[in-house]
Amino acid sequence: MHRVEATHLQPLTRRLRPLAYALVAGAVVVLALTWVAVQTQVTLAGFLNGESLWSKAQKQSVIDLDAYAAHGRPADLESFRSNFTVLMADRWARDAIASGDYEQREVEDAFARGGVIPEAIPGMVFIFAHFSAMPYVREAVAEWRSVDTSLAELEDTGDRLEHAYQTGTMDAAAIDREREHIAELNRYIEPRAKAFSLDIANGASWLGRVLFFTVTAVALLAALLWVRFARRILAGIRGTEERYSLLFDSAADAIFMVDEATGAILDANHRAAAWVGCERHDLIGLPLSRLFLEGSAHSGVGLLRSSDGTTRPVETQSSLVVWGQQQVCQAIVRDISDRVAMEQERKIAAEALASIAEGVIIADADRRVTTANAAHQKLTGIPLHTLRNNRLDATRTLPDGRPLPQSLWDEIAAGDNWLGEVESRRADGSVYAELMSISSIRGQDGRPQHYVAVVSDITTRKADRQRLQHMATHDPLTGLVTRSEFERRCAEAITRAAHARGAAAVLFLDLDAFKVVNDSYSHATGDALLMRVAERIRALLSPNDVAGRIGGDEFTVLLSDLRSREEALVVAEALLSAMARPFDLGDYELFVSASIGIAGYPLDGNDAVTLIANADAAMYVAKMEERNALRFYTPKMHADARRRLKLASELRQALQRQEFHLVYQPSVEMKTGRIVAVEALIRWQHPERGLVPPDEFIPIAESLGLIRQIDQWVLQRACEQLRLWDDARLPSLRMAVNVSAGSFSHPDFLASVGQALLASGVSPKRLLVELTESAILRMGEDTERAMLALHNLGVAVAIDDFGTGYSSLAYLKLPAVAYLKIDRSFVTGLPASGNDVAITEAMVAIARSLGLHTIAEGIETESQHEFLLKAGCQEGQGYLYSRPVSPEDIARLLAPRPGASVTKRLSVVPPHRA
């Protein structure tokens, strides 16, 4: 707590000592009484004269102002101002005397301006100064003061009227309103002015009587003199106390009056009570230190505690006052919350500037560097003392080396921030790219006083952006351009060819049997093959040609600036030759081929998309007709491609329109001819095309990703059909369902099998999943896990088309594999073909040794049936027994036919290919 020296205040007895002197001087007063009486009479005359002049001036002011309000004559306003000057002069003199701080001559001059008799002025000043509390004078002064506010309103009204008349904004309604206001003020002033005059007259009468009795009674005069002195002193003390109380309670700071000896609060102002959160009387007697946090009451800066537990930072300054024998401490407590908050903000700003990761430079209005943070020095290696006073715009340049333009600073001066890429130089001379943001700090005049630049190294970011741009336009595996980038460059080539009246061509290359490589080896091997293919394509192209990979094993080549069709043919033949050479992939040497379609500008299309689509159509024809071949685009290919696209579009809606249905081909027991199972086969009954063969729409479904939905539908309908046959009390059958590689390798395949069985209530043992070797190959390392899951579910698996692909005997040992199907390609030549006989007998023997059940497909003759029966094959399928038929036909076939031979009993449906 800041402490100032003690101030000694006079005790009350010392301040009343003049009263004793007055008694001693009583004799002198009596001798001088006659002179005083004369002077008093003069003074009273002056009071009466002054009152008269004041009242007259007051009334005339109202009259003049009302006239000015009504007519707007400057003379009325001037008269009002003249009379109002009398009122203000008297008021100023009165208040100056009441304050106790005045110059005698200035007060006398003020009364003289009010027209008071000059001889009476000193006496009036004397009475006002020393006897303002005497009877009648006190009341008169009170009445006088009571009209101060109204007189001030009169003056304001005059100013307002003058302004209105000068600006021409005065209308009749305003005149009436202002005159009514003047009349209202006059109604308030007039009775008080009369009371003032009456008090002055009564006071004069009273004073005359006092003088009379004083002359006749010296003792009484002395007593009255003593009383008069007492009143004056008490009035001064009261005025001091009032002024002190006014200052005390209206202070913006909290003030505590504290007993120096005990530390108890003697008094506190309203502000102190408000800050502490209690009433003033509750603070009396409390120790001041209790209001502060420990140690804060006696320090310059501390925390003042409120009753609700909150605190505020304060600064305390105290002074010691001696009242008689008591020492009192006056503690003035100032709220410094704003200052503390500002200091805290500055501290946070300084710490933030020091800790921010980006470099920050601050320059003055002339763009000369004043400071920079540590991150900037770390970024550039340039210390602050070297950087200081350098111009900010000299420390950076634009990426092309040009200096920062003046337009940049004009933009910032206009109130905007600037953000852009610049080039900066480190202390070692190396150049790097920065992202720079510049803003300004403005003064009260709106002009920039400081500039703040924030910089960050974007070298890595630029490299990443360039890398991302390359990744966005290039295939990550092969490095060839993507489809969108290929289309863009193709469009540019077409534009150049159009201007030069030249030609361009697009070659669409698709690897033959690439899926077999992926399924037989691994996706890693397939990726390695694609990279080698891309290398061979790039090696055959000129710098102006473009190679792209637009998906899977599909590649495109753009040949620009061609003069003839034969140039495209030469490149295409070279590509075919390059693809035909073996690919050395480390552990494997693979042989693949490619099919290529060619479309040229301007004959085959005028835009990139059309050229690519037509080249794709030509490639499809090459693949379908021959493979390892090339074809030029013809309009008929486009029609075929459109037909396939239309079929693909219709295939998407076939499930929703319920255009699919199932037929079932029986599987019979070879010895008895009894139907023991059926195979569910899907058919598409197109509303316009009729029956669409599966080999036409199944590849399209696989390419569109619809094969999973179709397989799920087949699985659900097949299980539902089993339930319907069971409900019809038909003999129990096994249901075989073909599952594509895409469905079998999908994570949700097992769940879909379980859902179909659960929904139909069919036993899992009656469901047989038929898988091709390619489907098993596609699963890779997950094959055994999937097979084990099916085995645990109770579902058996049949290996279909075994021996026609990349056969592996290891597949036959997988869990759940219980059936081996002998492909029709081996059955067709039986029993005449020695090779087919050997293969079939070997497959039956292998299955028997592994405990597998064999099913032969494509049996069409009795000789085939007899051979397979003797070889040990358990079941057979084929047109010898039945073609695929409807569920109703299956029910009919299950009906017994007693008396027929085995072969006759089996030939329930004439051999007929559907």
C-alpha cells in the first residue's frame, strides 16, 4: 500500500476559537455598532435594490423570450440576453461567495453588472459571505437557488430558438410548443421569485429590529454576535463535510477510512461497498486486510475480494490523516482490471509471436523492419540485428524474381490483406519458396502505421502439390496417364490436327486372359505384368505420342501428327509383337497376347470421347473374333457396342422387373436312375428379345459388378424352391447352385448363404455350391478359410470344370470339397477316345481315393452312361436324362415309373438342346 505523509487537521475546538475572540471584542462592537447600523441600512437598501433589479430582469427575460419565440425578432432575443446577463451575474456572485473561494473584486464587479447600488455591494458580499445562514437570508437564498435550473432551461430555450430561426426549421407547432414551455417555466419561477422578494423584505425588517435591540442591549448584541460567528463556523464545517461527502461518495475509486491503530474500517464510500458486494454499514468495523487476499492489503497491487468469492485486481494508495489524537488512514483503491488485462494481452501476444511456427516480420509505416520472431530467424538463418531497418519489400521477390509491385502495397493500404507466393533467400544464399501474408495495423487517421508479414516455407508443399498433380493425372502403378488426362491430351491433339489438317489415332489395347494370370498366380504378379506391358508400350512410342492406362488391363495409345492410316497400323503391329514376347517376372515367365482396336480422326470421330469409345469397340471385335489381333473401327462395330450397352442397361433393371427365372437340370444316380439332385440354372426372359442365353448376359453382369446380386437372387430362389418341393411332399433333393468367382471372394458371401438357408429353413447338407477353379484361384490365401467356414456351416462344395484350367490336386483336399464334376469336354469323346477314357478313369480313381463323389456332365448317349457307370461314377447329368426344366416338370419327373428298364426309366425327357 503506497503511503504518503500524515496531514494534520485542526480539531473542532480550535476552529471555534474565534467565538471567544468575539466575546472579548464585544466592547469594540458596541462602539462600532452605530457605524455598522448605518452600513447595514445601506446594505439592506442594496439587497432590496438588487432584489428589485433581479425580479425585474427575471420577468423581463421571460417576456422577451416569449416574444422572440412568437415573432423571432432579434431585438427581443438581444433584450432577453441583456436581462439574462443580470440574472447570471448575480447567480455567479452568489455561488462564488458560497464556495468560499473567490476574489472580492470579481464578486463586487459581478453585483455591479447586475445594477446593485455600489455602496451596498461590500455589505452584501459581507452578509452573503458571513451571514448567509441568518433568518430570511437563508430562505431567500434557498428560493433563489430553486430557480437556477429553470433559468438554465430558459437560456437553453433561447439558444434553441435562435438556432431554429437561423436554420429556418421553426414552424407554428414548434412555436406553440416552445412558448408553452416558457410559460411553464415562468409558472414555476414566478411564485418562487415572489417568495424570494418577500424573504428579502422580511429579512430587512427583521434586521432592522435586530439592530434596534442591539443598540439598546449591548449584551444581547454580543451574544448575537457570538451566535452569528458560531453559525458561520458551523456552516463552513457543514459545507466542508458536504463537499467531502460528495467527493467521497462520487469517487470512481473505492475509498476506505481506516483506524491506523486497529486496522478497522471507520467508513467506506458507495464504490467500496459495491465492489465488496455488501452495504456500507456492514463494512464498518471490519479489518481492511480481510477484504484482500493475504498479503495484498499492504502492497501497491493486490486482489480485492468480493462477497461472492470473485476478485478484482486493484492498486492501493493511502494517506495518513491526524484527527486530534487519532490517526486515520485513507486508503484509495483503484480497479486496474483493464490495465492487467491489457498487460496480459501484451504478454500473450509476445509469447504467441515468439512461439508461432511461421516466421513473423513487423515493419513500420516506411516498411522498414522493426522486429521478427525466432521462427523467422530459424527459417532464414538471418539474425534480427541484420534484418532490422531493411525494407520489407527488399527481403522478398516474386517467384519470377521481380520485386514486390507497388500495387501490392496499394491493395494493403486500401484495407485488404495480401496473400501470395514469394521467393526468399536464406543466410547461406539458398533460395526457397514462401507463402507470404501481409496485413496492416492502422492508426486513428486510418493510415498504416505498421505492417505484419507472416511467412512459411512451402518448398515441401509445392513438391507435394506437384506430386499430387502427377498422381492425379498418372496411373500410380504404371506411370501412364489416367483416362481423364488421356482424354484431355487427345482433345488437344485433335485441335492441332484440325488446325493443320492432319490426322490422329487412338489405339485401344486389352490383354487377353489377363484375369487368368491374376487368378492363377497373384495380384502382385498381375501388377508386375502390367508394369512390364507399360514399359514395352512406352518403348515403341515417339516423344509426341501418349500412352495411358484407363483401367485394369486396358491401355490406350494416342498417335499425333499422322499422315496416313498405315502409320497407326505399323505401331499397332509393333505393339502386338511386343506383347507376344515372353515376360520375365522373376519366378515366372508368362506368355500373353493382346487385342487392339484402332480409331482415327477425322474419319472415326471428332472428339476424344468418341475416338476412345470407337477404338474400344474395335478392340472388342478383335478379342471376340480372334484375339492377338487388331481391328480398325467400322460403323457396324459402333452398332454392336450400342447393343451391348443397351443390354447392360436393361440387365440392371432385370432383377427389379423380375425378368429372371430358374430352371433345374436333374442329376441322377447312375445305378438306379433315381433323381437325387438338381442344378439351378438362371434364364433371362427379356420382354422384347425373348430368351437371352446366359453366356451372353453373364459376362456383362460380371463386368458391371451385378453378378453378386444375381448370385444372391439365385441362391435365395433355389432354397425357396426346395422348401416348396418339401411342402409338396416330394422326395428330398440336393440343390446345386453355381457361384461366380466375384461372389465367392466377397466378404459377405458366407453371410448370404446363411441368410438364404435360414429364411427357407432348408438343411445346409442339401445345398451344394459349385465353384470353378478360377473362383478358387481368386480367393488366394483366403481359400482354405472360406472352405472351412462352408464346411462348418454344413454346406458341401463341388469343383466344376476340373481339368480344363490351371488344375491343382491341392484343391481337392480343401475343406467342404465333397464333389468332383467331370467336364462335358471329357465326356463327349467317351468311350471312343482313348485320351478321354484315360482322363475320366483317372479322375474317378482320384475322387474315390480322396472320398469324393463324382458327377459327370453332358451325358447324351447310353454308351456314355454305361461306360461311366462301369468306371465308378456315381451321378450323371445330361440330355440323356433331362434338359433343364421348370419346377413343375421336376415334380413330374420325380413320379415313379414302375416296369421300365433303367435306361428307359432315365430317358424321361427326349435329348434336346435348349
